[in-house]
Amino acid sequence: MKARVSSSPSYQDSLPPSSNTKTAMEQTFARVQLLLSFSAAFAKYIYIKETKNWQEAQEYCRRCYTDLAPISNGYDMEHLRMLSNNNARALMWIGMQRNLTNKKEWTWSGGGVVSTSLWAPGQPNNGILENHGVILDYMLHDAETTRYEINFFCYSAVVVRERKTWEEALEYCRGNHSDLASSFTASSKTSKLVGVAKAAVTKVTEWKVESAKQSVCSLATSSRMACTSAEVERLLRGMLSMSFSA
């Protein structure tokens, strides 16, 4: 049954468009800040000194942490360089793979399309068997999954169960880890953002389950970790997407 609509204009209808827009933005911002205040989410990069092929590296990262590491900008690449003591000049696996249904598209193992600005000149050359990604000289290259047994980077999702605003979360991260760095793939479409945000929550749960194995998994792991805002920014953008689509 349809509700009857009054023909007389409401007070809100009489407001200037700029006021309506400002009110909507303020409500959205307040809602996002409220949601973020209940838990701040972070991710850590971990440099793994063991040598494995891509599939083995992904299995290791998923067993011990969250997944192979995604990269979205030069700042993230700089964190990986520092973690590996400049070894990023050598080949290292990251969480990048070719979309087998659209072989010209590359995605991160946790979701999101790879930014074209991160590729080395002439890359990807999309060889028949080159379905996964490596870092070489601080740039992205495609490579055969089983051709190399090399070091790699994992990332681990962490949730801080405290009431924090974005600024407080930034301060916490700098004080307890390293800094906030964007790991959000800018080329991801808005329609995918809500799904990514939900996936981040799922992965945090998985990380907690796996945390009991850290004593075994951390044997070949660098103790230095760089804190990024991977999940914070994904959750924030997902919340904004839900707010404006409501």
C-alpha cells in the first residue's frame, strides 16, 4: 500500500539546495566518525625471509597472517623497501594476480584492481604463464608462478577495539607501529567498496583465529612491521558509499 504524499511543501523542501547538501554531508561525516569510533582497523606488512613460489607464499600468508601484501602507491612501496633492507631491488612476491577471465586486468589477492602507475615500463607483458606479480627495483612486474622461489611480503589485519576518531587512530598507529599509509586501490569502482569493507571484517576474524599459530609462523619473519591504513580507508570509503546510496 502506497503512502499518501502531501501536496504542501515541507520545511526541508523550502531550504536552499546548498543547505540540504551541507546537512547531508554533515550527517554522513558524523555517521562515519561514529562508526569508526567503535574500532580502528589497521594492517601490518611483514617481510618473509623464506623462499617460496607464489602459490606457496600465498598459502603461508593466509595460514599465518591475512594474505600476500597489496600495494597501492609509492608510499607503500617505500615501507616494503625499509622492511626488506633495500632487498626490494631483488625479486619478491606480492599479492598480485592476473584476472583469468580478463587477462589484461590485474587484481590484488584481497580485491581491487592494480593501479597502472605502479608497473615498470613495458609491464605487464602478459606472457602466457605470467599470471602473478613481483617487485623488482621498486616496481611491479608479472612473472611465472612456479619459475621463482623467492622472498615475499604478507600483511596482517589488526583491529584495535577502542573508541577512536580518525585523528586518534592516526596518532595511535604512529605511536605503536610506524604510520598510516594508504593501501586502498584508487582505481577500484565505488560499487565494489562495500564488498571490500565487508571482506575486511571477515579477514580480521580469520586473523584472530590464525593468531594462535604465530609462534610457528613467525620463525622466518622480520620483526619490523609497517602499519598501514588498508582496512581503515577501505572501511571509511565503504561507509561513505553506503551512506550516499541509502
